[in-house]
Amino acid sequence: MELDLRTVMRHFATGVGVVSTFTPDPGAPGGRRHDAITVNSLIPVSCAPPLVALFLRHGSLFLADLLASRRWGLSILAAGGQDTARLLARSRPGRQEVLGALPAAPGEHTGALLFEGPGWMECALADSFTVGDHLMVVGTVLATGVRARQDPLVFLHGSMTSAGAARGPKTATAS
């Protein structure tokens, strides 16, 4: 029997976020070249101390920047964030083309960009572990923020949708 992990995992809904980091660049605004990617691999690891983990593909230019800066921002995207998610799912040259036009601001604790959405966090590298063809990056959460409550963007069945749409229509309950 052939294993088909991708097909099975299409039935597991995950949140969608944007992770950002930077590298020093004297010619860039603020002395930093920012980069950001779309992710759906965020997991909470611990509340005390506050730790989260991301899984990033080995060989990724973004991963190299994150490991060098040891800082990143994570923005949880709202249901309307599909365009942002698609734009930042491109290769680095494509991301660099659009990054400056997206609404974002550097975080106070890391300087990494934070994007619009229901929540965000800023993290510092705590550890990393090779896990198959990815690197698990564990971060200490330095700061968090929550904005107005919104349905989050989720990835399910190979596409992005809102958590509300993933729940399906409401059914009447007996009283």
C-alpha cells in the first residue's frame, strides 16, 4: 500500500499566517531587507515558557534569513487575507515585488513585519531541529497582540477559506 500523506492531510484544516524576518541591508529602508512567507505549519509548544514552532523547508532562502536574524514576526490572517497569502506564497523575487505594497509595520520587539489580521506575535529563535525534509524552528514568544475578532483564514481541501465557511451552514437546534 502506497502512503499518500498529502491526500489525507487535505482533510485537516490549518490556520494560515504570514511569517516575516529580515537581513541587514544598508541600502534598504531602515537598514533591513524584509521577507515574508505564507505558512500553515504554526503550532503552540508551551505556555510556560511561551514557545511556538514553525516547520520550514531545508534550503529555503527565507529559512536562511530567519536563522541569521534569529527574529521573526507571525501574523494570523483573517478570512479576507487570501490575496496576501497568495502573494507571499510566491518565490522570493515575486514576494519582494509586492512586499512593500502590503499593509505591514515593523514589530516593536523584533523589527520583523507584522501584517493585518486577528492576531500576531513576535518571536526569538530558541532552538531548531531537523525533521525529515524540514527544519522545526522553535521560537520564544516575546510579544503578542489581538485585534478585533474575525474569522481566521484556513487551508482545507487544497484551498483557502474562512473558518466560518469550513464549519458549513448553521443547523437549527431543538429547544
